[in-house]
Amino acid sequence: MSMSPELEAHPLCQLARALTWGALGLLTYGGINWLAAQPWFALHTLEVKTPTAHVTEAQIRLVAERRVRGTFFTVDLEHVRSSLEKLPWVREARVERRWPDTLVVSLVEHVPLARWNDHALISDAGDVFVAAVNQPLPRLYGPEDSSLEVVTAYRSHQAALAPLGMRISELRLSPRHAWRIRLDNNMQLALGREQADARLARFVALYPRLFAAQAVTDSSIPPAGAPGDLPAPPIAPAAQMTPDTVDLRYPDGFAVRMPNGASPFKPSAT
């Protein structure tokens, strides 16, 4: 039986119609939620999609046991993802559903570049994180907000030193923004606050000419012996002395301090 247009337009009829549709919507929503929460859709499998070097499967499963709540439809993926990213070596995590009962986890781990300020590690992306590692790593120091700047400088300076076969064991950025390098042979380079790249380039260009030649002593040729005598064996060159400190903060050169106060250059013979 149909109602007259006047009755359908009555406010009470419109209100009743709205309440009816609202009740049906709530019933439908409740039914879907009830169905989604049933154990028929429980999660039974956890799959780690990417290989990991530091994060163990046991750690991932422990996070899953503690943080995964609900069924295939109701599990909070964002909550699981953020919990995985709290693991020491995890840089980024992704969590996805796969029908009918699987969570798929993909992890991106930090790649350690160096130790940072004696209490943490720093990655090749400049991320600071706390984790245990046994491998030998260079040490980087700087203000807490300078990690990316120090990593960038480390890469640049290490590339500049490569022709000399030298490696950086320690790089420091002081609170006054002055740079200082310790090399793997214990030589220290003071770069200062300005033109650090140009100063290091000058050192790399001059070091072979000024110091490598010092490895060869100014040995005179021994006098010739009597006829028939065997020639004297050649005198082995002296070992090269490595400077303790090279101060590159001068505009047109640098200052050198040698071990035990020795002279950096052999005086000319007179």
C-alpha cells in the first residue's frame, strides 16, 4: 500500500525513514565486524620476504607474538610496522596481508658506516642508531644534529685520500665547526673551519713529493775496492718517517710535526 505524497513529505515520515536506514546501516556494520573478528580468519603464518644480516627471525616472531592482534581483516598493520622499526637494526619495515592467513614482512636494515660519538652507530645514509657490532669501523664525531654533514665529509675526504692509499680512522667536527682527521697510520690532519676540501687536496698533491722522497737516504756510492773484489752490497733505504700532525690551516702551505721533534726534511749536504 502506497502513501499519499502529502504523508510521505511529512517530517515525521522523513525522520522514520532516516532512522530505519540508520538502523540497517548499523546492523550491517556490526555484522561485518562480527564476521571479520571470527577465528575463521585468524592469522597463522608470518613470512619474512627479505633476507636480513642482523635482525633474526626470532626477533621478528617475538614482535609478531606481542603486537599482532586481531584477524586477517582487523589486524593493525601500522602498529605492527612501527613495532618492527623499533628493532635496533631496522631502518624501514613494510607489513602486508596475503590471503587467507598470512602476514608478509619486508625489512630494510641499516648498513653501518662508522661509530658515532662513542655511543652509537651511523649508517651510510646518515641515520644514527644504537646496536652492537664487532667489525672494526672508523669513528665519526660531531654535534648531534650534524650526522649527515659528517658522513658527507667522510666520503668526500676518503675519496680525496685514496690516491695516497690512506684511510680515515677518525673524523671530528668540533662544536666550532673545525675539521680534524686521524688516518690509519696515526697521522693527524688539522683542516680547520674553512676550505677543508681545498686544503686536503693541497696535502694530497704535495705529500708524495715532500715525504716519499725522505724514505730514500742520501747515501753516497761506496769507494771502489781493489781489482777482483766483489762489489759492496747496496745500502737499503731508510724507512719513511710518518708525521705526527700536519696542520693545513695556513693559506699557502702547512706545518708539520714529526715524531720526537725530528726535522721533517733531511738537510742538504754541504
